[in-house]
Amino acid sequence: MNKINPEHLARGAYVYVRQSTADQLRHNHESRRRQYALADRARALGWTEVVVIDDDLGVSAGGVARPGFERLLAAICSGQVGAVVSIEASRLARNGRDWHTLLEFCALVGSLIVDEDGIYDPRSVNDRLLLGMKGTMSEMELSLLRQRSVEALKLKAARGDLHTTVAIGYVRSEGDRIERDADLRIREAIAAVFRRFAQAGSVRQALLWFRQERIDLPSAVYENGRRCVIWRLPVYNAVLKILTNPVYAGAYAFGRTETRVRIEAGRKRVVHGHRRAQEHWQVLIQEHHEGYIDWPTYEHNQRVIADNTNMRGSMARGAPRRGEALLAGLLRCAHCGRKLHVAYSGSDGTIARYHCKGAAINHGAVPGCISFGSLRVDEAVSGEVLSVLLPLGVQAALRAIEHHANDEHATRRQLELALEQARFEAARAQRQFDAVDPGNRLVAAELERRWNERLPRVLRRLQPLRRWSHEQDEQVFPRSARARGTHGPGAPRRVPLAVGRSRIHGPQDWLRATDAARMGQARGSRYRPARRPDEQRA
């Protein structure tokens, strides 16, 4: 029985062409030719108006938005389509929702579906059953392919052999393994990030040091499938990625992020990149390759970064800021357990006061649990800490001098390596220009242009090194330093002071601060805050 009638031929035949990935577009040319050839088959069946829809080339049919398919559905609903022509059902849809939506619309307006095997009328029960089976098989085929691929990736990752991209500072070696980059400048730059973070104790302070010293960090970019290393001043996210990537601790990690799916406007929306907690990583293999730091150092860095987070509520201490309060983020209320807040007053905004406002915010309780001035408690805690650290003053001073010398060496080393690389690139461009026949102007002109581009780079790299050396010559370092407290005149506020966790204990008007020194000793002190004016009058 001929299913094509004049009503179908009066409307157009819409040929739907699709390939799933960009890789198929580059390599699978024959499949695309076969799909475009379906337009000739539609004309042979009697259609004079043939429309080819190829808007979805390189787009998967597994549920993502497809503008070409939406355009096809719109044409069907408007009554313009007499037949939908496709090489097979999987080209039209790979999920039941899109496939059965297409069948319903075609049945409503009387459109046919044509593939290489035959002509189907969705209004016919037998054809509808056959089309339903085709759609189900197409969906199951995609699920099987995806499941096999995912399981193969997991098995390869369990061995530590799956490397989609390689972090900067590492290169892929034979046997699909990774090893540290042979470029000394790259290795020194990565190591400098960890050294600076260990000294500064903050991602932002480490970033500011690199930017103030005008030291570039390497980053990997991919052009035409090739990996290229470019050098530029770092941004916060670049430093944070280096510090939080376990590959630099010699570990192989897989499954650190997850994909979440939600429904928006009736469509599936897939959001990638949600980070998992370390205990939920799918694969973690320590001592997998040579690292820049060891694993305990990596875990310590993660704890420091987590403690420095200022937007995680009362569970994190937060990073030290520029306020006058010494114990901001370290004190907790003994009544409700919430972190104490700091309020500043005075004409210059430097008079600090600790207070608990958690109960007032959550329960409307007035007044709050506790409130007291910062001067006496800061002096008491700083005095206890300095008394513990005083015997270590000489060692601390020597360690500070060593750190300062290491900073100077790291800065000069990075500037020298940058200059050395610029000189090498300029010398290589010169050798290429000298090796070409001067008469071959088509080649010589291009090589001369490259040489001229690289010569100014040498000067740009030389100027920071000269400026840095001049600044070092002008600096005058005192031979001795007078110890001063954190509250003395002219005392710097941004002093790295190791203070143990502090809590409020006992009655409301008593504070107990416990400072844990590095040698394992502990000392406690109790003091009574200053009385309020109304108490003094009484």
C-alpha cells in the first residue's frame, strides 16, 4: 500500500542531518554524505520541495538542547512538513522524550517518517509500534555505549593511567605516565608558589607577592590540539589551583568533581564541576609520581586554606584582616558556642569590642550573650604568647633572616630564568635567520620579523632584573632589632602570631585564654574584663 498521498506531496520533505561530536565532523565524512544524499531520495519519492536541516551538526541527541530539532518540530506543528526524512531513528533522537514528542506531532498533523528501511505513518498502529521499538533501541544503544565508556575510564583511572589533561609543571611521558617538566624555569616557578604560601599562610598574600615582584607563572593553553606554555602575572584562581591540586603532592586523584542534573523550563540542565570532599573522591593513589611537595604538606595547606575562608560562617576562623582586634575569628561564646564578632568604634575606628550576636540574629534575644573590650584580653594573650616565644627569639630571628634571603634568591632566580629564556628564543631566531638563503626573501622576511619580535623581549626581561638589583643595593638592613609587643607604639598590625584556639569558659565575666606553644607546652591565664561605667559607679 502506497502511504504517500497528494496531501503529503503538497507539503515539504524535511531532511534532518546530524552528527554527534566535532570529532565525527572532522573524520566521519562518509556518514555526512549519506545523510545529505537523502534529499535525492525525497525527490525520487515525489517531493519537489525539499528542506535540509543541518543545524545540529556536532550536537548530541542525548537530551541537550538542539536548535535544528526544535526548528523541525515547529515546522511540523505549522503544517509545513509532509515527511521527516532521516537515515535512521538515532539521528532524530536518542531519548524517549524527544522521540515520542516527534511521533505525537507527526500523528496529529499527518506527517510521515522516512528512513533507509521504509516509510512509516505514525497514525498506523503497526507503524507506530515499529517506530516505538526503533526509538527504544536507539535510546538503549546510547545508554550501553555510555556505560561501557564510563566503566572503561573508571578501570583505567583505578590504575592511575587515565590522564585527560596534564597540570602545568608536568608532562606526559612514555607509557602514558606523567613526570616533572624538564624546563627548570617552570619547576622553579611551581616550587616558589608552595614556598611563598608556606611563609605567607594565605593564598592572597602569596598572590600579592608574585604580582608585586612582577614574577610570571606558567599556564597551559591548547591551540589546534597542541599544548603551549605561556607566562603571565598570576591571578588568584591560578595560585589556588596549584595549591589545591593533589598532583603536585605526587598523588593521582580521579573523581574530585561531580555532575549534577536539574530540570529548568522542562529541559534537563547538566552542571559540571561541583567539588567533592576528599573522602568522596573515586580514586586517590599517593606516591604515584614525583611531586613538588609531600602529602602531609598538601593536607596542611588544605587545612590552612579552609581556615582562612571568611564566607563559611562560624565554623571557620577566617583569614587575618587589617582590623585592630588580635583575636578576631578565634574566640567563641561559652553560652551558645558561636564565633564572637568584632565591632569598632571611636573617632578613628580603632577601638575594638568582642561581642556575641548569634542569639540576637537567630532568636531575637536582646541583649546578646556576652560583650567585652578587646584591649585587655589582646594584651593578656599577646603577653602569654610572647613569653612562650621569647626563648626562641634568636632562632626566630635567624629563621626570619633565612626566609628573607630565600625570598630574595627566589625573586632573582625567577627573573634570571625569564631573561635566560628570552635570550635563548632570540638566539634561536637569529640562527634560523642566518641559516636561510638571503635570496629567498619570502622566507628570510618572515624569519627577520620573528627575530625582531624577540629582541625587545630580552630588554623587557632585563629591565626588571636591573631594577630589582638597584633596589636591593639601596636597602639598608639594621644590624639589630628591638623587640616590641603587638600593642606597642608603632607596632605593625600584620604580624604573624601563632595563637591557639580560644574559647570562653565559666561565668560570663571571666575569660580564659589557652595558648598552645609549638614545643607542646600549654599555659592558661584568667583575667576579669574592665567594669562597665554603671558598675564602677555602684
